[in-house]
Amino acid sequence: MVYPPMLAPVNTVMYGPVIMTDQLSAQDWLDQGLKTLAASGFTALKAEPLAKALGVSRGSFYWHFADVGAFHAAILRYWRQVAAEEIIAGVEAAAGDESPLPLLLRQAFSGKLALERAVRSWATADSAARNAVQAIDRRRLDYLMTLLRDAGFSAATAQARAQILYWTFLGFALSDKTLPKPQQKALLDALIHIASPS
């Protein structure tokens, strides 16, 4: 039923001749999408379970996204922003005049990586997710190579060490085994040593 604007029920907003229920932003849906992806995997990225988790109807979802495919594309773009660009910006800002490389390594090897595992699992079954993973891998490797070059390594050495560090990160991210804190610290110190020219 279409209500006049002044008589529309609570939690609705008018647009054109149709009422859209539940006032959530696209960002709200993307934030919930990343949480759901990390907790339940890519198969849970559907309008109905997401709406239920947010306590709203699916109308809000379709107000912001044409379909589930459009939402998936937006989630992959948002993941790149969160998992690469925001981390790089944060590390650069926090490092100040110091090299950002040790800070980046500490952050990479101490963070929660369920989202990383979930996106990489998704990439095994979906070409768009695979393209997103390949793009973020290139971006991260390029950034690592730049940091290593800035630290004084030759281009060839920077490329080799960046690949070694990144493969190590991927192995760590995809592993289901946790290490005791002292062992994890010793390994991280070794990685920082690999990233240091002296």
C-alpha cells in the first residue's frame, strides 16, 4: 500500500510512487557484508540473511543495490579499500619519519585474518572475486617493493624479498594454526630482519 508522505509508517522513506522501508545507508550494508563474509563466507552474502542480521526488510538492500551481483561487486571494492588502501594510509601516517615497513609487518602478522581467508575462498569459486584478489595482491606487492627500494635494496632484491614476505603473509593468513606469542614474535623479528638492508 502506498501511504501519503505524512502518513508513512515509522522506518520508511518515500521515493517516487513507492515506499522504501528501513533507512540504512549503502555503507551500513557494506559493513554488515564484510562482517558476514568474515564470519560465514561468501555464500551468506544475500539480501535476506543480511537484512535479518540488520533487523530490516530487504527493501533497503534493493534501494542501494540493483541486485546481489551489484552488492558483491561493491563488497569486493570495499574489501580492497579496507584491506589495502586504508592499511597503507594508516601505516604511512603512523610511521612519520621512520620506515613504515616494520610497522606494516607487525600489523599484517598480528591482525585478525578471517576476512582475508573468506575472500580468498570466494576467489576459488568466482571470477570477480579472483580478479579482486589478484588486484590486491599486485597492490600489496608493489607497495612492499617500494618500501624495500626506499630502504636501500636494489630493484631485483626488493622484488625477491617482497615476494618472500608476501608469500609468508599468505601462508600465515591461510593457516588455521596459531603460534605461541614468543614464537610469533621471533618469526616477526626474523621477517623484519629480512626487510632490513643492514
